[in-house]
Amino acid sequence: MIALVDKSKQMKEFVNFTNYFSTIEELKDINLLQYDFIMINGNDNGTPMKLPYEMIEKLWEFVEHGGTLYGELLNCEEFPTSRLFGFKQDFAVTNRRLEKLVISNDSRYCKKGQLLEWQGPFLTGFTFDTERLLDIGHFKETHRTEKEGAYPGIVVKNHGKGKAIFSTFSFLSNKQIWTLRPNSLWNDVVKWLQKDYHLPIKMIEPVIQISKDPDIAKTIEKGVNWFLNSGILPKNDGSLGVYENVHSIRSDISKDLRPDCHAHTALMFYLYGEYKKDSKWINLSACLLTYLFDAGYQDGDPNSVTYGFWKWFQSPRSKPDQIFSDDNSWVALVLLYLYRKTGNDEYKKRGLLTAYALLNTQNVNGLRPECIREQELVYKGKAYFQKSTEASMNPHFEAIVHASFIQAYIVSNDETFLQAAYKGTLTLLNNKEKLKFMYSKTAGYSRFLLSLAQMYAITKDEVIRKGLDEIMDYLSGHQHELGGIEEADNPDPDRYGTEDTGVYRMNNEGIADQLYTNNFLSVNAWEAVKATGDLDFKNFHENIVQFISSIQISSLRCEFDGGWMRSFHLNRGEYFGNNGDTGWGAYVIESGWTNAIILSGLLLKELNQSLLEFDEKEK
């Protein structure tokens, strides 16, 4: 006989119970000795349940006579409850920030030091006379740690013939069950609790599954439907723009609005309209860009130092402040590319405004800082940046500027754009030992591939081709058997708990990044194929495409279904990674930077076009 007390009904899905009670008071007049297990969910929307003293007496007797009591997020401030469970809280309930769970003891199913993640409330405190199964701590490592946890997670205390098991965190009561990651390791924990402690609990079925389907046409359709069904579009005609992402930790829509995400998404919908031969999607693309124009994201004041540049995000400031090179370049590239497709003069005018704003702050080596602030332009002037040798030396920023210059050159016939792009590309190639990387060398080189491929397509320069081959050799050396690129060569493994950090720490952790690496390879490796016709490049890209298609999310939750999260574990076959990036963590689903870029690459392949050349029927 198994009694479940669960007001929220959240645990009903995970417990094999025979009798259900919504409140603890319902057990007051019942003989508890008829039960073998009593399972209590104390989590009431993050508020721990306080047990009445008379119930503590009955539960103590139940355990001493051989019963197993499981309690989760119960109030343990006072002596009777704390001595029953062997845990005394010293603070009120809090919520997970960047804490992880560590397995405290070896078992047949788990090994000490293995790390897990969860999301939700927990109680901090201390234990006595208990066996600690899981502990909570602040761990930077991805998979395993040698460090001890700071707070108890799941503890076991023996009483007479029975035992009390207590979880200080939202485990079976977790309203976001998909945040129990990695799912495969959590199910090892479940087996441990089932077999060694005989808890009547069930395996955790994954909410987030992968399609395992290599069919590109199905992948494209499902990916487009994510934009329509997830809530990422405030209005499905695009007239109110597109939100940035599904947040990595909260798993809700982040309602930030950014020009670069709009550019990515507008590019994708335009290509999808061509692919489907349906102007509805081309109109949606136009609506996204019109939203940006009408909402004043671009500085259109000729007397302003930031003339032509774009705000980084929807901001109450009238002028752009943080002028990121990559974000501005993406908008310029897409506008100029779509001008070539549509003949829309507004796209040409705005795209060239940005391109010239970038060109006029490019230095003598064809490079630039990753970000220029408005006040820097006010006090230093554009001439300072033109004469400076300061540069990011980071392909994450530099390569997309050069790619946008190539589009500007095609549109304007201004040789200055091509010269700046060529010189900047050569400067990076000739100083590879000085290159800087944000998350990984794999991510940086994936970005570098775009400008190298397009520069070679334009110039047929053998020095550029040699550099292109070297970059492709490096990336190919990190291509997993599943087809995705495994993250490697982290420049700052200890950068954890901040914005802009990787989803792995060390090489060989088996992590693939779909926000900064494999997503861009969907486009950039295809550009390399189109520029060279190289069969090895073609095989490399085909493996990327098959991988991307096979890991598209299938889920009953509309926020997830059809999307791609940032971090995929190649060896476990599930979405998992080091979630230390507080802005764009392991489980973020980006509208533009991930989903739209991936789909654009797939669509370019299906249309047999590149960002430079259109197929015959489009010329």
C-alpha cells in the first residue's frame, strides 16, 4: 500500500500510489501502519508545507515500524520535523541560481562526483545522522567534480526498522520536469532510488526529444512552424517584429527585440517564400524589416555620429549606444542581399548606410573593435578608429563585417568595400596566433569560414583558398561521427556565471553548440561548397545538415517543438551542456541566431543558391 499526499498533483505522474490524499490532514484519522510507503509533496508553488505535530508523531511511529517515508520540500525549521528527516533548514526557501546537484556516493547506478541540473525552489540547511545521496553546490564543471556540495539535496535517515528520505529541492514536484538534465543520468538516479531504497517512483520520460529524421523538407516545415506556434512572433504576419528567444533557464519567451534577430528571420522567411513559391512568406519577411524601420532602430540623422548604425536592442535611447560590429553587419548583409533579390530601394539605402558607417570606422588593417560606444565616437571621432590599430582579432566579429562589405561591393560597385574586406581577411589569416575567440576556436573558425569562402568566390585568390582549406581542416578534425562539430579549445574555461561563455569547459566533453557553431556552418559551410565545388567540403556540409536535421526538437510543448537548443550532448544523444552562461545558456532557443540561421542554410541548399550567386532561374 502506498499513500501519496500531493495538493499540487504534480507528483501523481511519478509515483505508483494506491491511495491519494490532497492534504496531510486527511491522514489524521487513518492507520498509517497499513502502508509500506508514504510520499509527501510539500511543494506548494515554492512554499514548503509545515507538518502538524500530531502528524509528525504518527509518521515517526510509521517509520519506526518499518515504513518508508518520502518528503519533498517540507518545512524543517523546527526540531520535530528536522529530527524526523535528518535535515534542518537554516534559511527560508530559495530558488536555483547557478547551483547544480552532485552525486555524493557511489552506487551500482551512479558515481560520486557526477553532476546534474534542475530548476526550481530548494531549502538550504544541514544534516545529522543521515546518508547524503545528492548535494547542492556551485560547480563550474560540466560532467564531474572532485568538490563537495555545499548543501544537502537528498538525504536518508534510518529510524527503527524504517527510513525517512528527504529531498530539499523540487525533484518529483518539479513543474518544469524537462529541466532535470541530463535526463539519462536522472533516470540512473531514479533506478538507484528504486532498487536500493525501494521508492515506488517511475522513470522520467523526456519532454524534449529529438526527431532523428534526416528528411530536410520535413525539418524545414517543422522549423517554420516553430516560428508560427511558439509565441516567438508577437503577431504572425511579422508586423510587430520577432522576439529574441526561449530563455535557457526560465523556458519562457524573452520579449527582447533585436535588429540582428529580425535580419536573420527576415532572410529565412524570404528564402522560404522562394522555396514554397508563396509570396505570403516574402511579405512576412518585409513586415519584419518594416517594423525595424518604423520603430526607429536605425539612426537616420545625418548630423549624428552614429548615423547609419542600429541600436543593439529595443531601447528608450534615441541613438545607438553599444554598436556591436557583428550585429550591425548582419543587418547590412541581409538588407543588401534582399535588395539584390527584390529591388527594394529602401533596403539598399539602409543597408549601404550601415555598410558605410562600418567602413568609415574600419582601421588601416581592415579590422575594427568588437564594439564602439556612442560616446567614443563623440569624443574621439571616426578618424581615430580609421587610424587606430586596435582590433578585436576575433572572427566572431570581424568575419561578418567582411561578408557585409562583399554584399556592399556587389550592390554599390565601390571597390573600397572589397579592398577593406580583402585586407582585413588577410590580416586575420596572417596573424592566426593572435586571433581571439569568445567561446571556442571551433565557433570562431565556423564564423571565419563565411568571409573566407565569399572572398575566395569573388577574388579566386590562392592565399585566401589556402586559409579556407586550413580552417576547414581544423573544423573537419572536430566533426563527430554524428556529423556535428564538437566544441574545442575554450579560451577561458573558468568563465562561468556570466554572459557570453561557452556551454562546455574542456575538450572532449562531447558538446555541440547550435548558437555559435553548427548553426552558422549550415550557411557558412554551404557558402564554401558553392565557392569551391570541393567534394570534401560538400561531404562536410552534408554531415552538418544531417546532424542538424536529426537533432531538431520534438515536444508537446510549443516553445520547444521544431526548434534547436544551444547545447547538444553528442555522446548522450540529448540536449545537455554547461549552463553557466546567464544570458544565452545551454538550453536557449534563439529565433534568429539559431533557428533562422539553420533554416536559411537548409533553404539555400534546397534552392541551390548562395548568398553571392542565385541559380539560373533567379538571375
